Amino acid sequence: MLNDVLDRVPLPPFHEIPDTRAMAKLPPDVPRVWTIPGTEMKIARVMEGPRTGEYLFSPVTVDRAREFYELARNLAYKPGAMDGLYQRIVYAPGPWIPTRWIEVMPDWVKETVVGQSVWKWIGMVFTSVVWLLLVYLAHRFSRPMGGEHHYWRRFLLAVALLPVTTAFRSFYEHQLIVVGPAYVAIDNAIVLLYYLIGAVAILNLGAAIAATIVASPKIEKQSLDANLISAGSRAVAWLCATLVLARGLSVLGVPLLAVVASLGVGGVAFALAARPTLENLIAGVTLYLDKPVRIGQFCQFEDVVGTVERIGLRSTRIRRWGGSLLSIPNAQFAEHLLDNFNDARYIWIRQRLRLRYDTSPDQLSYVLAKTRELLFAHPKIVSPRVRFIGFGDDALTVEIVCYSDTGVWSEWHAIREDVFLRIIDIIERSGTRLALPSTTTYFTRDGGIDEARRDAAEQQVREWIEGGELPFPDMSEAQRAALAGTLSFPPEGSVDYEAKPEKD
């Protein structure tokens, strides 16, 4: 357009146009700018950049080129000028498109619409359709088949689209020769698409690498390890893709500082909105590092007992005994009490026996002794303890505590069942019975108080009072010293009994 204007407006003789030396002689405070006489077109000295010191058309003159062209288009060309150069450039094709094809087209195809010939608009539409068709075919070819994603195929197809997009850009610029604002808009769009395709390729590369690693037989596909590998690879891919997009925006002239600031504000808003999700993600990382449970292990979480089926980044799934699947957020799963039965070396057995109150001391001793013999003799029982621990409301209470020599939950059930069946047999052989929750009413004649024993007890208390030996509210040190060790334990008659030497 500027060349077309210069071919129409009169120019001064060359010797009247100032050169570099003439401009250098101007006072320091005078701008190094020359305006073409009769116009507002300016030539100015470049002050910075790779062409510093050269004299070029000023940026304002370039921006107003169309305005100058419209003002001068009705002027006659000077002798020797290139008549209609701009018009020929507007509708002329590149070297791959024969000019005679354009010349034989109807005149309306050569008309200019928004700075472009109509045939170029048609060519741009056709070329864009071809590019979109290739993108569609690539998308169809990379769709999941049989429920599996082909990330490597997606990555390769996205990479293949990069040179195709570059070729289309070159075709627009050098064959269709798109000019003016349309060229700027289309070129910017192609550059943006180029970087978008590059970002998509990086995302698919991250997904493909993660899928390849997780496909290893050493990694459980539903484990937290697999989820973290996938999430970590995708996070790195997203970071790289974001950097690629930032580079693309920078090429298009978008100020990255404003983009980063907007991302920071948006990131804060996103973090506040996604706080529960972020808590679960952090808890998922904690579970990965701590590894309290693994897939397939049997555990108890609060009142939930079942087998771990999946450990994800957001939640953990446990299959309960009833068959239902429970999904627990990782934040809750990591904070509450967790009992992992698979990591146990021993599983304890604890049970309380309630014997009838009419059980005699000898019967009770028989049950205690035989139960101890049973547990010590059992090959799968470790550290048994059987004790008479107290008097309940309606029964004598015996506590059994021992450990089964297994960490397998199913085997523990079998061992406990065997022990309980044998204890039932011991109780039967003792002649007593297990007590049922009940109240027993005895219809009998009251024997009254034993007067002889009453008189003996009262006499003992009087003697304590007269002798100043009443052990209330507490015993004296002398009484404690005199009583110390006077009883035998274990009791006389037991296998561990040792007779105490008589005191002098």
C-alpha cells in the first residue's frame, strides 16, 4: 500500500531528501524524523532493537498505510510506476497456483472483500475444511477401542499434526498470499492452534508414560502406587503443557505477567473451592508414604470390617463382609483408627466364661486347671492365661486370654472355634454349667445366725479394742510386719508350693 501511494504522489528530488549525515547535524533535542512533503508519511530513525540507527517508515505510518492508500487511490500513477501493484498482490496467487487459473475466473471472484480477493476467501475456507478433516480423522483413529485408551497413538497423531499445521500456515502465507488484517488474524489463529496441538501432544505423552509404567505386572492397577504414578505423570505433563501455551501466548504478544497474575488469583479461588478434594489428595499421598494397608488386605476401620479393593487419590474402597462396597474419603481414612489384620503376627482370643453360682470351688478349680492344660497343649495357642476374675450379678466369671499363632483371619476363626469346642467339653466333664442371665429364687427355711460364731467374732473385736489393736481406720506398721508372708502362695498342695521355713 505504501509503495502504491509513493507511485502516485509527487516526491522531491533526491538531493533535497536529507541523508544520515544531514540528520546527524540537527540539534540533539530535534527528533530525527523526516515527513514526505504533501503527506503525513514519516521516516524516522530506529532507536532500539536489531535495526538501531536505520531510517524506516515510522510505526504510525505503517499502521495508517490503508488510510493513506484510500486517500491516494484516485490519483493518477506517475510515469514508469507499477500500475495496480497492490491490486495484483491482493488477488495474485503464489508460485504453486498458476496465474492463468485466476485470470480465467469470473470477475466477481477477483473482487476484494475485507482486503482479500473472493477466491482467496474461498481457498482459505477450503484449506481450513481440509485441516479440520485431518484433525477429525486423527481424533477418530485415536479413540478408545475395547475400553482401552491408546495414548501412544494419540501422542504420535498429535505430533504428526504439528508439521501439517506448519505446512498449512506456509500455504496461507506463500501460496494464497493472505494479506492485511485477515492475514494477521489467521496467522495468529494458526500459531495458537500449533501450540495447542503441542500441549495436547505433551498431555498424551504423560498419559502414555503413566499407562506404560502401570501396565507392569509389579504394580497393582487399583493400588495407590498406580494412582500416584498416573497423577504425578499427568501433573508434570500439565505443567509442561502450560509452559508451552504460555510460550504461544508470548509469541502472540500477550503479556505473560498479566496471565501469571490471573492464574494466581484463579488458583486461590480454585484452592478454596476444591479444599475437600485437596485434603483427600494430600491424605492419599500420606497413605502412599505410610502404607498402613494394601489392596487385598483385611482390616477394620472404626466399625467397618472388610477387604481393601482400591486405594485411589481421593478415596479408599473397602468390600464389607456383607458384600457391599464402602467408599471412604482419604482424609477420613488417614485420620481415624485403622486395624490391619494382615500385618499381625498373632491374633488374640479373649473370652469370659460365666459359670453358675452353685459351682463348687473344686469344680471351678477343675475348669481352670483343665482349660490351662488345654491351652498349653494346643499347638496353635501362644501365651495363654486363664483366671477366675470375679463375681458377677448372676455368675462366676472366668477370663481366658491367649494368642493364636497365625496372622490369617480365616485361620484364626478356625483356631478359636476349636478352642471353644474343647472348653465346652471341659465344662461338661466338671459337672457344672454355663450361667444364663437369670434370677434364681430359693424357697428354703432360714437357718438364722450361727450364735457361736457370732459370739466368737464379737469377743475378738472386744479383745482388739481392749488391747489397742483395732485395725481401723488402718493397720499399724507392727501389725503389717507381723502379717507379712504368713500366707503361702502358690497355695499348699499346688505343684509350685514350697514350704516356708518356720520363724524362730
